[in-house]
Amino acid sequence: MSSFLVAVNAVVPFLIYISFGYGVRRSGLADEAFLGRLNQLVFKAFFPILMFNNLYKIETGFTLNPKLVVFAVAGILILQAVLLLTVPRLVRENPRRGVIIQAIYRSNFVLFGIPLTASIYGAGGTTLASMMIAIVIPIYNVTAVFILELFRGGKPRPAVLLKNVCTNPLILGAAAGFAAFILGLRLPACVEKPVGQFADLTTPLALFVLGGTMHFSSIRGNARYLVPALAVKLVLLPAVIFALALALGFDSLERFVLFTMFATPIAASSYSMAENMGGDGELAGEFVVLSTAVSVITIFLWVFVLREMGLVG
């Protein structure tokens, strides 16, 4: 029951933010033109601050198992390679190809990794989850930019692709945060506090915009993309990753952190990135909403089964 409550407490705020945005739009307090401008603001101003803050606030002095880092990074890159080979063969439209690939490999590890790990391993487990977040999230975002640019339309020129990657707001924010972390730079308290508060605003605001631009009538039409992709994302992929981690001898905590990397819902930022980079924003938003809702059940079932088998906790 405790594991179920942790999962519910992590997911329900997401659903509230989305529902609030949907209700505001339906009430007429905000129209889609306003929400579209707000989405641009979130993508270009708020997400860079979030990326900076995630890397800036990681504590120094912690060490990681190199094998864990290699496995996590290789797992993401190999999965992306497999998806780049298979998804274009199954989906015709470029805007949907990039969105589906991003939906399967990219998890909301930032907001789910720490509370889920803490629920089973206590405060000691959150340090490992935080350090892995600092490594994995920049990889998510850098590769997402490449993938979405690749399917923006036509054949991208390497110089243009590199420029778009280097000027992407999320990449710039991550680079600044990483530089501050490596150099040990500390902001004055009067600056650090508002930076953290702006970062805290990012996900609720992004989900509010997502809810405000959602049109549920299209979900049925996109079911042929949503159902198989979410089955792979929330059921098949976690099973494969956990089995490999078990076979490679990772300890219980490391296995669980790897599990949360791949089994948690689709990142809210995937919607903003798709919407601003030529992807199917509507489909990306539906992936975020449905994966968040369904994960209440799948995360509970995964945690329950793994604990019953003595593989975590």
C-alpha cells in the first residue's frame, strides 16, 4: 500500500495541473492563441532555468559505479538506434515519427526518480537517483533535439542541425548548469532562491499549457500509435531493462534506479519540444497525459511484483 500511495502522490499532481489547464481553456479564461504564446515562453525561458538548476544543485563529492553509468547511457542510445530503424518503417508521417521515438525512450525521471527511490530505499537512495538524473537528462534532451530535427522535414544539413542543437534553449541551460557544477560556482542566495523557484514553476506551467491545448476527441484517432507505444514504454521496456540489470549483477538500489529511468511516464518537456520543433504536438501531449494516468497502475504493479519477488527493497 505504501508503494501505491507514493506512486499516486507522484502522479496525481500532474493530472491536476493538466485538468486545471483544460478547465481554464474550456471556461474561456484563456484561448489557444494565448496558450500557444505561453508555451513558447515555457520552452524558451523556463525549461532552460530548470535544466540549469537540475545540474547546478547536485552536491559534489559523490561517486558513481562506472558500470551503472555506462549501462544507463548505452541503454538509452541503443534503444534510440533500434527505434530509429523500426519506427520509420511503421509510421509514415515525419512529425509523428519523432514524437513516437521520443515517447518510448524519454521518461519523466526528474520528477519520479527521486520520490520513488526514496519510498523504498529512504534518503540514502535519493543521492544515487539525483546523480543519475544529472547524467541522463542532458542525454535525453540533446538526443531529442537531434531526433526531432531529423524528422522536421526534408534532409537536414549537418551544419544547420548542429546550429539548432547548440542554440536549443534546453541545451544552453544544461550547459550552463554543468559548467557551474564542474567549476563549483555558487550563486548568491538572493539569486539562487528565485532560480530555484522559477525551476519549480516549469513543470506545473508546462502541464497547465498542455491541458489547455488538449483535444481529447483526437485520442481515438491516434489510438493506433498510443496503445502499442505505451505498451512498449510502460510494460515491455522496463521488463527488458530490469532483467539485463539483474543479469549484469547490479545491486538492488542500482537496479531500481535503472527501472525508474525507463518505467516512469513520458517527460512533460517532450510536449513542449515537439510543439516547438515541428513535431506532432497534439500526439506528444496525448502521450504525456495517458502515460501519466496509466503509470499509476503500472508503477504500482511493477513495484508490488518486484518487492514480492525480493528483487527490490
